[in-house]
Amino acid sequence: MAEDKKSARRRGALIVFEDESGCSMLPSVRATWAPKGKTPVLRHRFSWKRISMAAALAYEPDGSGAELIFGMRPGAYNDDSLIEFLAELHHLLDGRKLTLIWDGLPSHRSKKMTAWIAEQRSWLQVERLPGYAHELNPVEGVWGNLKASELANLCPDTVEQIEQAADDGLCRIGSNTDLCHAFMHQTPLRL
């Protein structure tokens, strides 16, 4: 991380961690409180309809600022939708240079993505996380927080209800800079 951090400072680039996750209409069961002898029961429609979420935590190289940007879509993210997300991310971050750090998902390594990244060299530098190293990505903390709060024990009737709950949770997380910094502090990495 030290080299990436130095490179980001030299370039005046934000350090951006990105990851994807999904949520289906099946409830994410979590422990909860209930009156003694009244075991909570979750009633839901058995459905695999799902939404996919992409999130990026952007940090100033000196650690002074943090911002969460996210997107949602039905189905799964692929090369085209990830390219769209990254282009929108660049726009939302005022066209700043980025050092993007993400995992080795096949869509991150595809020929189409590699070619697109090569065309974006003026503002985008990509670094890969080691394989099976989810503990190095602070966005994993975002997913954990969201799924333990707004999405915990949620029994939606529609995909739109999942989307609304996820949007509420991601907006809550994104509005709290200290929480965004806390996700970075949970990793062994330092800015």
C-alpha cells in the first residue's frame, strides 16, 4: 500500500477501494431481541430475485477526507455495467485522478475492462488486492454494516423494497465520514 499511497500523492489522486455485493429477497437472518418465550419468526416469499450493489470508498491520500459512492442494479454486474459505474464514479468525484484498488473478479480482469482501463490512463491507475484478501478492502465493512442494519431480518415483498432499504443504509453510511474512516481503520492498511 505504501507505493500506491506515494503514487497517489504524487499524482494528486484519490485512493479508491471498490467492491460489489448482492442481496436477494431471502432475508439476511441476524440475531435480535425478543420477549422471553416469544421466538421471532420471519415470514418471507421464497424468491431468488436480487439486486447487485457496487460501492467505492474514496480517500484523500493524506487521510483527510472519505466519501462513499454506490450504485445498484437488477441482476449482476458485468464488464459493461462496471465500466459505466467507474465512468460515473469519475464524474461524481469531479474528474479527479484515481488510484483504484479492487479484487480479482473476472469482470475486473476481462479483455474489455483491461482495454477500457488502458484508455483511461490519464486519470485512472488500477492496483489489485491479493487473492482471498477481503480483509484488506474497507468496502467489505460497508457491506457488513449494511447487512447487519437495514437489511438484517428484512422480509421484502418486492425487489424495490430491498433497493429502498439498501439505498437508505448506503446513504446513512455515506453521510458519516467518521464511519467511512472506521472501515479503513478495521483493515491492516493505513493511509
